[in-house]
Amino acid sequence: MAWRNTPFTSKQIRYYSAPVNGAIPAAKQKYVATSGSYPKGFLVSGVHVGVKPANKYLPDLAILSSEKPCSAAAVFTRNKFQAAPVTVSRETLQKRSGEGIRAIIINSGCANAVTGKGGLEDAASMAKAVDEQLPPTLDPSSSTLVMSTGVIGQRLPIQKIVSAIPKAFENLNNTHQSWLMTAGAICTTDTFPKLLSMTFTLPSSPGVNYSLAGMTKGAGMIHPNMATLLGILCTDAPIPASTLQPLLTSAVERSFNAISIDGDTSTNDTVALLANGEAGGKPIISHTSEDGIAMQKVLTSFAQQLSQLIVRDGEGATKFVCIRVINSPSFDDARLIASTIARSPLVKTALYGKDANWGRIICAIGYTQGLSHKDTVRPERASVSFVPQDGTEALKLLVNGEPESVDETRAAQILAEEDLEILIDLGKGEYRGHEASYWTCDFSHEYVTINADYRT
């Protein structure tokens, strides 16, 4: 059963939450990829297992496999209660020094987190069952990464999962529909599958067209570092693990670690990047080389676009908001301020209510903790504006610490739109040229409804 581009009806009680029949809300269909350019040598599939007993037909087990062993890198959650698949996957990467990875298995519906020794055994069993489907090698260690997402504190129906893995391998394919179904299989409260792909070239191999594909999930419990999100990216460019890890770490810092839905950080967060080199060309031997710098730009931009789909699908969200802080003495300080605003419940509820209450924004700036420069925030230099995304003039709310006479009608028009930028200018000055962006959404009644009965 694939995710279906069928519109909601007025009978749906929850307009923004994921419908149980797999239909995609009409407002979200524009974010679903209708075609793609996928990297050579990677195959994917999504099949139904029924990890959650209530799920009778939607795919909830995903496999990504490479026909050629890959270099791999990953960034994991910093939550102290790290889920079993996080522990198992990290150990696999460490044992193999990031080389020779051949597959990733992902289940939705159960996080396999805080499940003790049995949970670790279940995650290892998933990896072993996948390894047994792959061509044999001389290295007996696992070459499979494991991811899980869903309810915390419950054991996996491991026999159901392991029994379905051969079927998942039979369904492996590289068609767009296969990628879309696989992206849907990793979803929980998401309202649409999040899948992107692109082609690119590198300076040393201008005649070679490389591809980069990525899928992600997440709609709640989203706040760095990271949140209840999974991200799987793969490319056919030749990149060794020693180069791949710094590329991914930097890209994640400016993408998946620059989004916030509700300020909660999950136990299972994992973003992994695989490179199999199937497209040929010269290997990227360093992230500081010309090719490495070009790859960093491509990867960061791609990761930002992919992670922003999570914000657009925030549980109950009606707004997509970019918080941009400029003229900071450092990137880190700008990022801290943007992050503080992004997770302020008062700011987020005001956005939902279409209320131009800029005092809440100023309040969040003022209580930002951990700033490295004592004069990062100087009230007499701070300015705040709402920047419409339709190209019309920005609405100035505060200029150099002085409040503007706000046109409430114009403010209401801007806040009625889905997309908005909140621009915070900390004031020009020497050594104050740094900036950072953060992406977030609003808080609605729907968010409370979804999370009040999540386990049911």
C-alpha cells in the first residue's frame, strides 16, 4: 500500500495530522516529489510488517541497499537515553572505520529505545537478518546500519520484522515509486513522505553527473541536537569515510541541527550518508580540497532543503518560519539566539494566532543563555522585522531599540501567509558580520491533540 495523493475530506477531524488511511492532506501534496534522479547502484524497498498492531497495510519496514560496498558517515542523537539501534549502528561504523557498509534497515512504529539488553539484541538481529540477504564476504562483522522510530519503551515484534526482510529484498528497486514507498515506510506522525534527489558535478570531473538522494522523517519531538528524526542520504560520488564524516557533520550543523518543532530531543536521531562511487570520477580525498568544498556546498544546501520538509510537516503546524539573525559577533551566538526564539512557546503561539506580538521575540532574545560575547545583545542596537516571502516590503517592528508604529492590518496580512521570515538585526559594528538561520513552525491546538493520544 503506497502513500496516496488523495485530498482530505471535511469529515477528517484532524486537518494537519497523519490520516490512518495513508492519504496526504491537500495542503501538503505540493511537497511530495513526483519524479527523481537517484544514485547509481542503490536499491530501496518499503514493505508492510505491522509493527504497530493498528497498522494493517501501510509500509513500516524500509531497506536501502547498495550493490557495491559504501563509505559511510553518521551523526547521532546526543540524548543520554540512546536507543538500541543508535548504539548498534555507531559500533558498526566504528568497527569498520566507516567503510564497507552495504545496507540500512529502518522500522517505524516502535523506537526500540529504553529496552535494555533485549533491545540491543533485537537491533543486532535486524542487522544480521539483512546481512544474510547480501552476498557473502570474508569480513564476518555486520555491514548493516539499523534505525528505528516510534513509541519509546516497547520491544519490537522482532520475529515479524525478521520474517519480512526476505520479502523486502525481493522488492528492492530503483524506481521513483520504490523510493517514495520507502520514504513512506519510515514515517510515524508525518503527513507525507519526505524525499528529495538532485544531480551535480564536481570540479575535477566536470563530465561526470553525480546524484544525491535523501529521505527523512519527523513531525514532532524535533529540536537539536537532533530530534525525533531519521535521515538517510546516499550518493554515487566517490568519497572515502575520512572525508564523508566532516562533510556530513558540517552539513547537519546547518540543516538538521537548525530546525525546531517543539524543543524536545529524541532518543533515536540518526542522519546517515552513504557513498558508493558508482558514478566514477576522481575520489574526494579531503573535505578542504576544491572538490571537497564544492561537495560541502551541495550537501549542505540539499540537507537544508530536506530538513525543512520536517518543519513544513510539524505536528499541527500552519506556519513555516525562518528566523534569521544577522550582525552577530559570531555564528554560534547568532545560532543560539535564533534557536531560543524558535523554541519559545509564546512566540510560536502568537504566530499561530497571527498576532504581531514582537515583544515576545525581544523577550526570547534577551534571555538567550550561553552567548560567548558580553555585548552580543545591545538593546539600543537591536531591530526586528517581519519579512514576507512574496517579495513585498518588510514590516519593521523595532528599529535600533525604538518601537515602530505597526500597521496591524499589514501585519495580519503577512502572518496569514504560510511562509514567513523573522529578521533580527543585532546592529552593525566591527567584528559583527556573522549570521545564522533557524527554521521552525507555530504551535496549534492540533499539536496538543496529536501528542495527547500518540500511543493510541
